[in-house]
Amino acid sequence: MPSRPSRRLQTFANPSPDRDYRIHMEIPEFTCLCPMTGQPDFAVLTLEYVPDRLCVELKSLKQYVWSFRDEGAFHEAVTNRILDDLVAATRPRFLRLSAKFNVRGGIHTSVTVAHRKRGWKARD
């Protein structure tokens, strides 16, 4: 059965919950629509997080990202929404999301948002 877009982020248990480690993902095919013109916007998303008890499952993340393809969204709003949804699903110790949008009208836009669990400090 072919995959479909979905806003449901699935998770799995962190295999090493007693250790701080960083998961880095690059998602080079993010698309949404400009809410003003309806034209497509393209971005590379960079996700870095330190999981606590849960990790995000990759296929569900792919389908989640895909779900924005036909939705109008300002760059700032969509980046913050993705961060909020990932935090709600995984409750990470730390999560940073950067969205680097392609040039539009001679302007290159990057938006970076972060979440840090209260009281968490990186352990070396």
C-alpha cells in the first residue's frame, strides 16, 4: 500500500534513555505554499534533538512533513508549528529545528527555533 501524508507522528522507546546523545536529520524536500500567492515554497529542514524517553519514527516524520505540501503557511509559523508538534510527540530533552527556505523575490529566509526541557543541561 502506498504511503500517504499524515499529521500523526509516531514514536518508539529510546534505546538508551540514561545517555545524552544527539540525533541529527536533514530533510531536503520540505514544501508548503505561500499563503499570499499560493506558489510553492521549498526548504531544507535540519532537525537536531536529544531524546528523553521517546524517539520519532522516520516514516511517520516523512509523512508528517509531506502533509504540509498543499498548505499555505508563513515560514515562521510553519517552523514553529513543526517544533511544537515534535515536542508534543517526543518530549525531548532538547530539540532544534532550522528551516532554510529557497530564495523567493531575491530574499533567502532561514528560521531556527528551539526547545529545552526545563532543568536539562547537556552532559559531556
